[in-house]
Amino acid sequence: MTSSHNDSGAVLQLRGLCKHYGAGPTLLKALDGVDLDVTPGQLFGLIGHNGAGKSTLFKLLLGLIRPTAGSLRVLGEPVDGPRFRELRRLLGYLPENLVLYDNLSGLETLQFFARLKGAPLAQCEPLLDQVGLATAGRRAVREYSKGMRQRLGFAQALLGEPRLLLLDEPTTGLDPAAIRDFYQQLDALRARGVTLVISSHILAELQGRVDALAMLSAGRLKAQGTVQALRERSAMPLRFLLSGTPAQLDALPQQLSGLMERLQLQCVGTGQACLRCPRELKMPVLQRLSALALADLSIQEPSLEDVYFELREAA
């Protein structure tokens, strides 16, 4: 494994990162030449289909497996360096499938993990309260629901006040109120300078929350950037939702003459129409529509889910 000096200030720095299994016709490229930077204090999303390489990347970041090629630095240190074992105490990790001891209570579970991590036992009860398990802390974990187990797993990830949190499908089993509370806690952590990397299949959940994200597909980095940057890269059209009188809507083709060959107009109900518009025509179309004095107009960006499927299929 090679490494170079980290001069970017990145919390995570990946250069040409590869993890291969097998050889010849059975060769599996779980990760194949991934370059990525995650900067301090970011809420960074990691998306991709099952088998895209997300869990493999987490294992590499934790030093649980070694890369086949490329370099990987976490908090400025190479994962194969002499300081990484101690540095790993500054990482928190919530796996997708957390295994817990059912006979232990929630508090005993946290105390167990605290001893493994070398974190103060005094953190355990406040963390249970923080994740909404204060009243259940002395109950056996076997009595916990899926959502309660997930919150307990989040509490163990917070032991030791980590500088970097790796969260793999963290909202599985949580109800809407618990999901809201979870992201409020992430916002508070980010405000304290904690860097968060979150993997999720629920793209609508990430859409308005992440600072940036990376899309993995078959082990390769398909795209990275802000949600808006990925929208622009996908070149998917905007949707104008229009409301007006029948006469106003009937006048749309004439009002948009010269542009209509690049637009798609569809009636979607009485007094309502949908206009699909290339991003670069947004302002010219708005200028034309303003002359009609429509009752209402809203513009919808492509969702992250739409962008994901568009970029995944792109060459």
C-alpha cells in the first residue's frame, strides 16, 4: 500500500483505492480506483446499490481489511501506519446489522463497548438519555424493538466523542419522529466539528441534508459532489407546474414559440399543466410565462432518486 502526504486537510483522503477478491475469472473488484476527499465537519452521503462497495469502503476506513492498491488516509494518518490503532479511538461506527447481547441491559451494553473503546463509563447514561433510551436503559436488550436497538447502536457509536462517525443505514427501523431526532443530533454533532459519513438507500432522506455525496456503482465512483451539482451533471429537465385559466394554458404554445421544440407540455388536470424544460432554458421560459399572469407557478428540481438512476445508467 502506498501513501502520500495529506496536504488537503481532508478527514478522509482516498487515492486510487482498490479492493479485489479472487483472481482470473473469479476476480471481484469490490472497489476499483476510487478517489475521494471528505472535508472536516461535512455530512457526507454514500449511495449505491447493494454490492456497490459501500460496506467494503467502511471496512477499509476502519482498518478491518487492507486495500489491494491505492492509498487511504483517515484523520491525516495512513490506515497502515503505526498511529492508526490509537487513532481509531477517534472513530465511531454504526454497522448496518449491529449484533448485541440480548441478556445485557442497554446500560450494560454501552458500558461493555465503552471498556472496549477505552471511553469513560460516565458517558454511558447521558448517551442513553441523548438517544431517547433513558427509561429503557436497565431493561434487557431482548425486550428492545428494532428502532430501540438502532438507537442503542447509535449511542455506542458516540462513545469517546469521536471526530469521525461512519453510519451504515443508520435510520433502519426508526419511525419518522425518531428519524427527525436522529438528524437533529447529526446537525448538533456537525456544529461541533464532527465529520459524518452516512450510507443510506433512502435517497429522499439524504436529499436536503447532506453537504455532498458520492455515488458508487460496481466498485467504481460514478459521481460525487453536492446534490445540486449532480442534478446539473445529469442534465435532467426541470418541471414547471402551471395553474391558470383554460385560455391562459391554451396560449402557452404561442407564448413559448421558438422554444417549444425543446420543451414538453402536458395537461395534468383542469386548469393545470406540466412543462418539462432543459435547465439552460429556465430563465427564457420564465420571462415568457410572466407575461401570461398565471394563477400559480412552481419549479421542481429532479429528485436525488431520479438523478441517481440517470447517472447510474450513464456511460
